[in-house]
Amino acid sequence: MIVLFAHTICDGQTVQSKLFGDFASHKESAILPDFSYAGYHRGEDAIPQPDLKVFDVRNFGAVADDNRSDKQAIEKAIKAAEANGGGIVFFPKGRFLINENGDDGKTINVTGSNIVVRGSGSGPDGTELFMKNPLRPVDTTKMWTTPPMFLFGSKAKKKELGQLTAAAVVGTFKIQLNTKNLHVGDWIELAMLSTSPALLKAELGDHQADAQWTYLLKKGIDVHVVHQVKAISGNVVTLYQPLTYTINPADKWTVSVLPCSQEVGIEHLAFVGNWTQKFKHHRSWMDDSGYTLVNLRQIVNSWVEDCRFTNVNVGAVVGRGAQVSVLDCRVTGNGGHEAITCNGGTNVLLGKITDEASAWHSVGVANGSMNTVIWRIKYPATTSFETHSSQPRNTLLDNVEGGLLDNRGGGAMENMPNHMQGLILWNYKQTNHAASPFHFWPEEPWYWRIPYPVIVGFHGAHTQFEASELKYEESTGQAVEPGSLYEAQLKLRLGKSPDWLLQLK
């Protein structure tokens, strides 16, 4: 059923959001997902300044600004920190070279926990890690498969525990399963792949799936979310984060322990590629992924802070894992393919990011991401947010400022639609030309389909929307209070706004 509350305000007055009022008073039946658990330590704690042993890259042979590769020295410093059980891999000011002509052309891996890779600033007088040559994909026809220069996170395989045996609803913290070989503090992945017609109807509503959407129609609704175990009592497991998708045992949900790196930080660094060509979408593997700088996979309670990504095809990607914050970062220089993306993570916060390069796909989501918050982001009028298909869900675009375009979502035809249920645009400020109306489910083009988003406080350009394509619309033409849904939900849950949030704003 589509719930629509159209309320257009154009007189400049501040209006209180009815939808947020409904969430605050009737959370269990609210339309809005609860995004307050996104980010490092569920948004409850500031990014730390850990007291760890320092591994200065200069002590391993790295020399700034000497025009010689520093890659081996950097890898030695990382391995020493990992052997120590953790540490700060420290870079002084200057330029360090990480993929020169004589280098091995392989990814730099950081697999341990409690590793902080720290520079001396992301500005022009700070620390720059320069990638002269791209890494090459195994198959250059698969243009998205170039490996990253830096890969953070565990490589251990997940351990299957079996299936969920009892139903559970969105918002609950308790699930039932076989708890043998499960421990408090473990991170678990709940996964489901189902061709249930009821699930497809719940996701698409009255919309029809295109016959070419083969993954959705033949393999099914694909959900995978990562949670941490808070307590175990018999076969009942209490989670730190509430469920975000209804569990029906008939859909054969599986549970696995997911080994993850924890408390990993990347901070005060500039990651600089050598992408100097004019970008053309899907022209080549170089355009799409040649200079991919940072990827985080199987990583939890970790962060990227105060980093710059310059002349890159892909800046940073947060993959399978949870509770990761990417804050106070910039994408600059020559425009590439993707800026910063949550690609399958759970409860990821992408906040205070500025895309000055106008990446083809700016900050956004893909590949089964769940409960992603895109908070106080700015990008030019010439680009738009990324919704790169493969079934992302529950994405909050909160105080985003930039273009709104229907050709920047992304994704192959077989992996459509661009986004499933739960796309929320809250106080989105559009800076490109208006559309009347803007369609979220147009007849054409095929590469732009999102079922029933929620639009609240959309302003800037005088764009109008097709009401039948929305789940809810409120105050189009005028921003609402609360100004930020993420901030308001977090304050509601914690009883006050955390200090880290107030300082970052």
C-alpha cells in the first residue's frame, strides 16, 4: 500500500515534519527506517585517538619526496604493526610513491585489527600517497574489476552456523538460531536469497520487473546484513543493532560468523592517482576502475577521516562489514567513475564529504548495502548520487546538496532496479535545473528505476515529482525540521546529541 502525504510549502516558513513526528511517537509502525545505528560504534562514540605503538614508515626505508618507490617500506611497516597486534603506521609530511614502474603491481593489504594508517594532513602541505601506475584487472573486458591499491579488512572465510528457525520483525533485537560455536561479540551475517512472489511484491509494489532483470527474477530477493552479538541465552541471540528486514524462516535465512578486522583507521592522508584523461563512462577498464585507491571489506567499527582522493577513478569503497564511518573527506582533481560508495556494508555513515571532481557517480550505494546514511554531502550540479543496483536498501540522503539526475544511478540491466525499498531524500537541495516532473519509475530510460522513495523537505530547484511513484511526499519546496533526520534519530535514541556529532557539524 502506498502512503502519501503531499504538503507543498513555498513561503519560506520553517515547517515541522509530520513524518518525523510519527516516527518519534510510533516507531514500531513508522514508514521511516531507523538510521540512528549507522557509523562507528553505532554513532555512540567519537572516532578515537588510540594509544598504540607507532611504526614510522621512515624507519622501514620510506623517504618522502626522493622520487623513489616507498611501497616495500610501507608494506614492511604495516606487517610490523600487524605482528605487534596493532599500531599506528605513521607518515610524515611529503609525497610517498606507492606504485612506480619497478613495483610489483599488487595491492597493499592491511588485514589486522587495531591498525591506524595515519598521515600528517590531507591538504597540500600534508601527506600524499601517489599512485603513478594503475593496477590491472585479470580480465580487462570486466571493466569494474581492477583491484584496489589499498585493501583493508580480514580475508578469513565466514563460518556457516545454519538457518534461522523463527520469525522476527523489523526493529527487534532478538533472533533464534543454533548458538553452538557462537560467542558474545561475534559478528554474524544474516543472508537470504528468495524467489518468493510475496517478497517481490513487497519490494516493487505495483511496479513490474523487466524481463531482463534476470538476477532479481531468477535468483531472487537478495539480502545480507551484518550484526554483532550482544548476548546469548539458550538459542536466543540478542543483537546490538535492530533487524532491518523481516525474517520469515520459509525464505531460508542463513547465519554465518563473519571474521572481521576491527578498530582500523585511515586518517589525515591524501590518496592521489594519475588519472589525467577526460572520463568516458564504460569506455575502458581504465575509465571505470584503473585508479581505485581504497577498499574496505570484512571490516567493522572502523573509520576513514580527513582524507583526500585526487585524480582517481574510484576513491573509496566500503564493502561487506558494518559500523564504518567515512567522515570529512574530499574528492578532487580530474573526474572519474565513482567517488565514495557503500558497496554492501551495513549501517555505514558517509558524512561531510565534498565531491569537487564531479565523479560520474557521486557518493552513494550499491550491492546490497543496508541502512546507509549519506549525511551533509556536497557535489556539483553536474552529477548526482549513486544507486548502483544489485539491491541496495534503506538509504538516507540527508542534507545532500547537488544535482539530481536520472542517468547517474548505475548498474547493469540484469542487476536492476537501481535501489529497492527504503530510499529517503531528507532536505535534499537540488542545484541543477528543475524537472517537472522528475520520475523515479519512468517508462524510459531503462537504467533508472527506484520503487516508492520517500521525499521530505526537497528544495532548491522547483522540481516536482509524480505522486504515484512515491511512498510519501512532504513539504516539497521547503526544508523541514528536524534539519537532519540522522541527527534527530540519533538524539532520540541516545537522549542527547553526541559530542562528536556536534563538533563535526
